[in-house]
Amino acid sequence: MANRSQQGIGDIVKYAEYDNADDFLAIARTDLESREAVNGLMLGLALRLREDILFYGSQPLFATLGEGAAPVLIALMTPPFKLQILSPEGAQESAFELLARELYKRNWPVPGVLAEEKTATAFADSWARVTGTKFEIGMRQRIYELRKVIHPAYPLGEFKRAGLEHMELALKWHQAFGEDTNVAQQADEDGRIMRGRIEAGTLWFWYDSQPVSMAARGRPTLNGETVNLVYTPPECRRNGYATAVVARLSQRILDQGKQFCTLYTDLSNPVSNSIYMKIGYVPQADVVDIHFFD
């Protein structure tokens, strides 16, 4: 097989969209699983959408660009959230240009892109040329992987699963988490998804006479699962609660058979990056969040 990174626009057979996650994964899964921890967000979303294509409230985009089972670009989006792109071997500029033109022609609303920086900026440049929109770099994030928990000195309290009686608090903290991270929130969908998290037992607290920090697990792949939605209210910070809930939840995921856990951190927050590394999380890749605007 020719090196895909050397393909030009003339070598790209077609842009393809898929009506369902199964057809998309038939083409994209090998590349996604080749770096399962790094590609866990896109892979985990695709696996979730196999079960319920409207889980995130809208028709998702599943697309590839390339020759059959050897795509040069893989794209997934669950509007109104950002487009995610994987370039398995470093696509040329012409591939990003074609992807941008196809998405624009098909009226896909692309609010931004989340990918490794070279891929994200290449698409953003193409999208700006095709649509006339502008863009700005948002949060730079680091993807971590953990295979063994280094247990910290735990603070007072206990690791406790959230119940439906915590629904109001969980939604309040989810909204605050979105404000801290500039992630769009949709109240109606958040309520449905949060209830689903609680009923499925995937939302957990550190509990010190009351909830003082939370974290969730989600997007399972064949060998891994993500820890996300880590939030501690300002008045409870600097007590080790977030470290505790993440460490216990990570251990629970490993104990239940996964080989590794992943999480994303804001690179501008040295505190969170430091505490996660102290409990065993190892950097794997950096990604960037790019916003489009008129």
C-alpha cells in the first residue's frame, strides 16, 4: 500500500458520508484503534452512536476521505459540538480543502474543530478559505493514559456513586464545568444525559458529609474508558478531592476489566496536569480546540 501521507488530490477517490456508525466503523475502526487512547473520544462516540444514533440530540456526521479502507481523513461531528478529525498519516492540504468544500456544500454547521494541532489548523485554514469565516485558537488540551493507579494520600470522605437525589446538584455542577471549560451546554439534553449517567452508575462523587467533587466515566472502547466531567466547586478546591475521586474512579475502571483509562486536561492549568500525573496518568498527545466565527 502506498504511504497515505503522500497522496495528492488526484489520488483521493472520494469523499464518503455514512448513514450509521457501523458503516463508518467498517472503514475507520482500524485507524481509530491503532492509537486507541489518543483516538478514544472519536471511537467512543462512534461506539455510543451505534446504540443510539440520536444520543446527542442530532443527526451525526460520519465521513471519510480516501481510498476505501485506507482513509486519509476521518471525521465525526455531533452538532452543535465541534468537528473531530483524524489524519492517520498526515494528509496533504488538498485533502483538507476537499473535506471543507464537501461539508460546506452539504450545509453541515461546523462551529469549530478539535484535533491534534497540525490537523486542526490545516482544516481551519481550509474552512476559512472555503466559507470566508474566521477562526481563533481555543483551549489546548493534553490526552493522558493511565494503566496503574498511584494512590494518593486520600482526604477525609468516601467515594460514592451519585443517585437521582443528586440530579439538581449534578446539573448545576455540569453547567459550572461548562463555564469553566467553555463547552456549550444544552439544558434539555444535559438533563436527559445526566439522568442516564446516574441511572447507569457512571457518575461519582467524593463525599465528605456532602458531595465535594465529582467525576464521570464514559465512552468505553475495547480496552479503555475515559474519566471526564471532573469538577470541584471553588469553595471545596485545594483539598485533594478531585485527585481522590479521579484516582478511585480510575481504579474502579481497571478493576472492572479495562486495560487503561484516559482523560483530557487543559494545558493552561498546571495544577490539574500535575495532580493527574502524580496518580499515574502519562501524556500521550496534545489537541487543540479551534472556534469559527463570522
